[in-house]
Amino acid sequence: MADETASGVNGPLAVRYNAMPASSHSGRHRAEAVIPAAELTWRFSRSAGPGGQGVNTTDSRAELSFDLLATTALPQWLKSRAAQALAGRLVNGVLTVTSSEQRSQLQNREAARERLARVLAEALAPPPAPRREKKTPAGVTRRRLENKTRRGQTKQLRRRVDDY
């Protein structure tokens, strides 16, 4: 196999995420969390995807697992935020991503690392700022009520005189 460390598939995983909500007036602040390679678990299996004659003989499907709840790379408050955001994807606190789109195991490993980094970045980002409801201007309310009154008078004038 080619030198895997050159492409970074065996090294630590850097996850870059927004540290402040997008609606913050102070601008976008980026933060980075580094997950050690020892906390990433790889599994390989035969892929159902492309591969020609080699599809039944090579273990090109890559599965990358990360134990979110047991990690020491993230502070507790970030772990709880990510666990809440990924509640539907976690199995016993472990987040797993797979890749089998490519013929080569190395390319699938790189794709799985990118996918895991993207999923974690979305989960670590803070929730958007709550929407502040604004008061409806008095003129808008007044015009709406005047139009309703006018419409009601129009309909009343269309009735037969016997209906009064």
C-alpha cells in the first residue's frame, strides 16, 4: 500500500467549526478541535460499489468510528452539544461514517475522514441565535382593520333588503 501518512489518513483529524453563531455581529470566529488518531477506529469490508473484477476480492469500503462520549479531545460542554445534535446518529455514543464510492481503499479512507470532519463540524457549531419577534407597526394594523371593515360593508351592501 502507498505511504498513508503522506495523505494524512493515519494522523490526527482536525475539525474546523464556527465558534460563534452566524448572526453574531462580531463576525465569524473559527475554532479547531484536533482528534488524536488513537481515538479513531477503522474497519474495512468489501464494497458493493465500483471495482470491476476486483470488487469481490478487495476490502475497499472504509468505515470510520469515533467514540464521541469517551473522547478526551473535546471539553465536556462541546461533547454534550455534539451528542445532542447527533442524537439520531450515535450508537452507544459512537459516531460511524462509511465510504465506498471509490475503487481504492485509500481514497475511501480520505472520503470517510472528510465526512467525519464535516459531520462533527456541524454538530460542534453553536445553534443559531433565536429569532426575535418584532412588533407589527401600528399603521399596518390600522390599514388591515380598515380594509376588513370596508370589505364587510361591501358585502353587506350586496345583501337583499329582506335579510336585515
